[in-house]
Amino acid sequence: MRIAHEKIVSREKLAARLASAKQRGQRIVLANGVFDTLHVGHTRYLSAAKAEGDLLVVAVNSDSSVRPLKGPNKPILDEQARALLVAALRAVDYVVIFPEPNIEKLLEELRPDVHAKGTDYSADSVPEHAVAARLGIRVAIVGDPKDHSTRSLFDAIRKAPHV
């Protein structure tokens, strides 16, 4: 088993490794997210995504792509720390950091068999739905109901009595 930092790879290395895996008949799953402080919802999402294929690739938003999505004070953790936390999970085979506002370009480049999204989406509401359909990539909605979030975790921490 590879140690966490070895799972974080460049797009070029990842494309080559996935091409080799596909030649061996392995099914590739691509999941993505910010992962700004890992919580139980993230682990359930990624475990369920892994069950959709043989190799799980997780695309982590770069710091510069998080700010327009989440606000100027985000992310809390930098992209390398977030990537390392995700890579430390057993279900995850590879992690790649991406700067684009969505993963359409990664879908084009990597051509996974499955694009896994969390239960806060439906198959039709996934932003990359049209690109996935055009490329023949199956969209899978995975994980438990979206009742966990980084925002709610921070709210709970702020409300907790300080000892």
C-alpha cells in the first residue's frame, strides 16, 4: 500500500497511470471536492465512490478555485494539507489538485468510467452532467444524505462551551 503523499500526483502522471490501469481492465472512478477539514460525510462519500469501481481518483480544488466558491477567507486548510488528508484515506488511490472552477476539463483528460458526486446532487443537477454524458461517463450519486458539512462542523465548534 502506498503512503499518503505518494498518492498525490500531477495530472500528467495520473493520466499515464490511469491509461495503464484501463489497459488492465480496471474501472476508474473520479470524485471531487474542496475537503476543507475532513468530516464523516466526506469519508462516507469517498468510500461509496470507491465501491463504484476499482480505482478511486479524488480531485481536490486548488486554493485559488475555492475562494470564488466559498469566500475570501476559505479554504481554512491549504490545498496540500487537504490533498494529504484525502490521500490518507484507504479508499483513495490517487489525488490530484485542480485549479478550474469545475472538473469538466479533468473528465475530458482522464476519461473515468464513473463520475461520483454526493447526495446533495441528483444525476441531472451535476454541473458536469452534459460533459459526462457526451463522453459516456456514468454519473453515480453516492454517500449518505447530506446532513454533514464543514460549515456545520465549524458552527458546532463555535457554539461549544469553552473549557
